[in-house]
Amino acid sequence: MLELRNVNRSYGDHQVLHDVGFTAGRGRLTGFVGGNGAGKTTTMRIILGVLRADSGTVTLDGQTLDSSSRRRFGYMPEERGLYPKMSVHSQVTYLARLHGFDRRSAAARAEELLERLGLSPRRDDPLESLSLGNQQRVQIAAALVHGPDVLILDEPFSGLDPMAVDVVLDVLSEHARQGAIVLFSSHQLDVVERLCDDIVIIGGGRILASGETYGLRERHGTRRYELLSGADLGWVREHPGAQVDEFDAGRVLFRAEEAEAQQVLAAAVQRGEVRRFSPLLPTLSEIFKDMATTSQEAQR
């Protein structure tokens, strides 16, 4: 498990991280989300040892990180940093060699990853001739080629079309299933919500929320319910304690405390067939916007 505790960092008089703490578990995909300037990249660079924290600790499986343990890390920065004129296969092979693979094993590992990421037809092309989306896939191959124990990715889905996103998700999920820690940042909250086992939300350099994805959505629910019935549901608008958000004959979306919602359900059963009754959890985007607004107001 990767764990951060009370990590602080300042640039001059400006403090950018305030007691940042969260965990990322093995075999799980952890999404790290926040707006521009929230502190995501600074946190990642501290984990990687590129920056030093002013205070706090970063540990892996209970041990303080050092240069030796960080050799087991894979990193994909948001800014592309590969060699533009080098061929795709040669480039990924070269990076595997830097991690200690012999020539044959490095070439085989590169070939396998390029195949998985749909890049085999472009294996001999220089990087600069590829589309931005394909260049992004090469970056991901470069981060994965040595089979890292901890994989940290900064905006890995930037520039990818929906089909490419699914390809990359499959590769990352498989790597996590093999026992790796996978932590990545992304502005694509729908992808994070669909993919991640756990989510960490940062704003203004502070952790606003963290935890298992479904549990996070459940904890931040707004007591919204959807009711579908074979009978007209117009009466819900007059029901005590129920606030209707949407209504269309046999479907109603309303807010209520749990006790009042159960009363609405009981009344609906008496009036006709109930086809569906379920709580509606907020999306990650809704939670993020709400927390970002609350954080900004608290800092004024």
C-alpha cells in the first residue's frame, strides 16, 4: 500500500499542500482528481521523489520510500517526454534496457505492450509521425514496459478517443489485477468514476474526500429517489416531505429523507403497480463540483 501522511509543501511563502494524506492499495485503481492548481502534480512529484515535502511521510508497504524502492515505479508525466525522431518499438525497447532487461527480453516486452495498446502497425514509425492520441499510448507503454510495482500516471487519457480509452483501461486494469498500485490523475471524471476502485479528491492543496468509489457517492448522496409506476404519480408533488425535481406521468424524481421516501413508496403501492423505486447517487462530477465550491468559499 502506498500511503501519504500529513504531507506539506510550500513554494516560498505560498503553501500548495496542506497535510495531504491518502492511501492507494495494491490491485486497485485509484483516481486522483482536482482542478488546475489543486496540488495533484506536486503530490505526484513528491511521491516520485522529484520534489521533497516540507513535512510529512510517504511510505510503501510501511517502509519510507528511497531511491531503491522508487526503481519499482513507473511514471507517465502529463508533458510528453520521449524522443520524437526515434521509432516507437526502438524507443520502448530502449527504456526497457535502461531498467535492466537484456536486449531480447526488452524487445519482446515492447512488442507485447505495443500489441496490447494497438500500436503494432506503427512500431517502426518515428514518434513525431503519430497522432497525439497514439503518442499518448506510447507514453503509457514506456511507463509500463518494466512491469512497475507502482504506476503513477498524470492525465493518461488526454487526447484519446473513446475506443482508445477502453484499450488503455483494459491494460491498466490487468496491471492492477497483477498486484500493482495504480494511481492516476484525470479531468475526465466520467472515466474515473467508471474505472476506479477508489477516488481521492483534492482542492486548494487539501484532501476534500477519499475512499471507495461507490461508498463515496453513497456518503455524499442528496436523498434523491426515482419512482416508476403504472399509475399517475402527480400526487407526489403534494406529499409531505417530498420535493419533486422531475415529473412525467408515471415517473417522478424527488428528494426526501429516508422515512418520507418510504412513505411515498407505500402510498404508491396502494395506488398501483410500482415498477421501480431506487435511490439516485450523485455522480463524481456532481460531488467534485460541490466540494470545489465549498472549498473555495471556505478559503475566502
